[in-house]
Amino acid sequence: MHRFRSLTLLALLLGLALAGQAAAETLYVASTGAILKAAASASSATVAELPLGAGLEVLQSDRRWYRVRTSSGREGWIYRGKVSPTKPQATATGGDQESVGDLLGGLTGSSIQANAADSSRSIRGLSPDAEAYAAQTGATPAAKQALDQVLAHPVSQQEITRFLQESKLGEYAQ
């Protein structure tokens, strides 16, 4: 009788463990330059640099951070603005997918979303659809010229990071 109870308890515990693993949430790195950190802080030590599209098993979630495990078994924390529940796909040009999430996705309360094609088109200027919409809505040549001037000034990732740090936004928020 004691052996039966022990086996039943063991089977129950094994079932619970397997059910927990089956329900594990997977997120994907959705931002180039994503870094796995030792703690839920942008200033903590870097554990690893993560490639775009890498799958991550969620172990714990915090308000702005996820504790995750990589496919190679490394564990650490990643800022929520750097991941997505869907695996990113390469752009039509074959380049890496960039996301507005790099800048805005982690802002508390932000509902701004854009796909890779929209983001990359905005870097190069207006898409043909946006050009047509601008013409249809009566955008002036002066407005287009002003946009072209803004787009002519590239901003480096280092400048963006410094802006986020100084403004205490995204993963640098306190």
C-alpha cells in the first residue's frame, strides 16, 4: 500500500512538471543588438548578445523585464521592448528586421507598433503608398522637403542609446 502511494505521488509530481514545461511561454528576439543581462537592469553585466529571431523560454516576468533561457541553456534577463511573441521575418531586401520597439516598444503605456517593412521604408523616405496618400491629402512640397531634410540626418544606435539613457526611457527607466 505504501509503495502504491509513493508511485501515485511520483506520477502526480512528474505530470505537474511536464505540464509546466508544456505551458512554457516562448518569446523571440525582435531587435538587433538585444542583450541578455545578469539582472533586470540595463546597467547589470552582459551575459550574452542575442541574435535577431532567437527563441527564448520565459522563466519569469517582471513589469519591464523577462528572465529567460536561451536554446543553449544560458539564463538571464532581457528588456521587454526587445522581444516579441512572434518570430520576426527577414525583410523583402533580405536584411535584418528592425523594429520601432527598439525605440518605443518598451515605453510604459505605449501602443505604437510597426512592422519591419514600415520601419525600413521610413528610414529611406516615403513608400509609394505614403507618397500617394500625401498627394491625396494635399501635403505640400515644403512638407516633403522638410521630411527629406530630417531623413538626411542619420542617427546612430549610440546616439539613440544615449538619448534613452539621459531621458530615462525604455530599459533605462527607473
